[in-house]
Amino acid sequence: MCGFVGIVDSASVAAPIAMGLQAVQHRGQDSCGIFTYAGERFPGRRGLGLVKDVFTSEMLEPLEGNAGIGHVRYPTIGRGSLADAQPFFERRPGVLMAHNGNVTNFDVLRNRLSERSVYLLSKCDIEPVLCTFAEELMARRRRNHTLEDVTAALRDTLNIVEGAFTLVMVLEVDGEPTLVCVRDPHGIRPGVWGRKGDARIAASESVALDALGFELEGDLAPGEAMFLRAGQEPIRKQLDARSSSPCVFEAIYFSRPDSVEGGQTVYQRRLSLGARLAREWKDKGFEADRVIPVPDTSRPAAIAFGEELGIPCREGFIKNRYSGRTFIMGSQESRQSALRLKLNPIRAEFEGQRVVVIDDSIVRGNTIQRLLDLVWAQKPKEVHFAIHSPPVLHPCFYGIDMSTPEELAAPQYIGELPPTGGMSIEAQRAMEQAWAKDLGIDSLTFLSVQGLDEAFPGSRCAACFEGRYPLPIPEDQRSVIAQDRVCNRPGA
Ligand code: SF4
């Protein structure tokens, strides 16, 4: 998963892009980059790590220009190396590109390009898209590209490229520096735009606009290309559109709660997930003295869960904002201390109490056992776990890092995957019982798919919960993606 910010203005854009990127830093911490357009030059810098560390004033100084894009990356295809860091630049015809999401047929694109003697510098899935678009554009006209040229080249590129992504680009169109943002035909990955004076912005989350004082104008439509120029109204072109299927996992876990998606804050979404989860938990006949969120994502859901049932919601864990990653630590003991460094419990909130711990999701199940060891050490009377999403039964090929079925914990507690559409309530409750027994807790409750439907009415992607993929991925592409993750996932 990644984040991007693109700005076009009558003033220099590198510094505001760096600020905007810090607002979407939660979407990727492995690498970051900013490239700008300055007349006939495209200066850029990329680095490993956080935006605040990479983009010092010395790094930003050479990045002159009134149009540019920035990117933060957590790889879901390719590595977290500098070679795979975005944005990418193509000399002919002079275009910058970055994306958020997954290009699912990246190997097909790579082979197609190599048959034409076009070779790539990285394993990042956006590079073959950039090369494909550049070929399409150059085939239309060698220079002085028009809006019609770019629109036609984008349309042809989208006919070849498959996946769930929002692209952001900068190039000269009709002789003017132009920021172009394109959302995939199903609108699986998010993309918003806004304005401030002459400046126009496109970003993966609205919090980047808030941080820079831009007015949010709205979301890009699925399959839409938006052309933004300083001081002008946007030009919107519909390239392709299929059923709108925004990813529900964005609101469950990934996006910041203060972001606005589809006209609603993620915070509001999480409140409704928590309220619905509370009703389902109560129907099981349990009672509790405390609701405790696992910070930070599940806080709004925990507040709503407590309000719904009249149970006080308390901070039982304090998160250390400065602790590092834990996956590089070898032994079980050191991983446990790393978790404790990251998340320290407040004993008084647990001791002698019946607690319901609220979390956003369980994907691989690695953390929950360690978390439970911490909880039991605080001597609670009863421990219930409630999760504000349904069990993850299917992999995601659309840019969330859970692309292989073997890594998922929930399928291990059911005999056979249910037919498309998710589990029946009865089957889910039986699975929860078996899993809770294994974990040694009083109960485990996931939100049902029916509960998810209530919080996300209408068309959306919830394929990882119910197996209905808006964009079918052929078996051979699934294997290529799985193989890529085995080889390239951080820590692999
Ligand atoms: S499969 Fe799940 S994580 Fe992937 S895009 Fe769909 S809802 Fe989001």
C-alpha cells in the first residue's frame, strides 16, 4: 500500500508536497520520493525511510518547479529498495508517474516490453505501466502532446494494464505543465482532489489536503482521468468504468480516521462498525466491565461499542510512537519485549475486570497471541476479543499485503471455504468458538458480513471477506503475485 500527493501551482511545489506526504506517511514507510517538472528538467530525489528524515531542506532545495508528485511506499509488489522507490521518470516523452495499489499483470507488461527491447530498472509494478504509457503516447505524436493524445494513450494503456490502482502523473500537455490523476475502472483504490487559490492537488487521502489548507472537492470517479492545471478548472475524462468497488479495508484499517472517503469520514465508518459489532456481541449473551481498544485504529469502534452497550471504554494500552519495527527481531522473547515496548498495558484497567478488547482485523494471527500474553499478565477476570471486520478468508491482490491464502489465519479454523458471499452466521460463530478455545480466551467475535453490509451499503470490494472479486485474477497471475511476495516481502 502506498500514498501519493501531486500538486500543480503558480509557485514552487516541492515543499508542500513534502508536507502533504507526511500526512499520508501511514500508507508507507519503506521509501519516499519527490520529482518535479521545471521547464525542460525533471529534478527528483528518492530515499529510504520516512519523509521527515529523507526530505531535509538540502534535499528539497534543488527540486524547483511548479508541478510535481511525491510518493510514500510500502511494497506489495517488488521490494522496499531504493531501486523500487517511486516516482519513476521516463525521458521520452518526459513524464513522471507514481501509483497507489497493485498492477496485477505486471509480469505480462514486463514481457510485452522486453519483446520490444524495452528493459526495466526495477521490480516495481509502476515502471512497466509508465513505459507502456510512454510508448502509447509517442506512437501518437513525437512532441507537443495534446489533451486528446494523452487521453487516447491513457485509454489504450488501461486496456493493457490490469489491477487496482490510482495513478498520478506530471507531463506537459498542450504546452502546459499538467497534473494527471487516473483511478482504476472499479475505483478500488482511493483518490481525491482539491484546490487552494491557483493550486490544484490530487492525493490518495484527504488528510494531505487538510494539512496543506486545500479545499476538498471530492473523489475521482472510477475509471476517470482528471487533468489539473494551475488556476484552471479540471478537465475530466471518463476512460472506462465498471461497477464501483471501493476497498472496505481502507476504512476498516488502512486510512486515517480523519480522512473523507465517498463523502463520509473514516471515523464515522469505524463508529458504525463498532456499534454493529456491539449488537452482535451482545446477542451472544456476554457481559463486560471494560471495553479496551488496541490502539490506534480500533479506537472509534471501541468508543461506539461501549456507547452501544453502556460499558465504559478505557485506554488499556499505551502506544509508544517512537518504537521501531518488530519483525526483524528473532526470538519469541525479544518479539514479546518489542511488543511491550510498542504497547504497554495499564494494569488497573484489566485487573479483576471482564474486558472486551477491540481490534480492527486478524490477518495472519501473529500478533494476537503475543497481545493475549500481555493481557493475561494483567490478571483480568474474563477476556473477550471482538474484531470490527469479518474473518479474512481470501487473499487480496489489489494492493493490501495479504496476497497468499496460506498466510491467512481464519481459514485454518474452518473445514472448507464457504461459497462466494461469505460465511453464514452459524458457521462463523462455530469458527469463533474453536478459535477462542485455541487462544484460551472467553470469546472471540468477528463482525459478520451482514454487519459489514450495514456499515458499507451499496457496491464495494469486500473480496477478502466474501471471495467476490470485482476484478477476477486468473490463477497464473495469482501465482506470480504470490511468488513475488515470497521473494520480495520485507523480511523475506
Ligand atoms: S480484497 Fe479486501 S483488502 Fe483487497 S481491495 Fe478488496 S476489500 Fe480491500
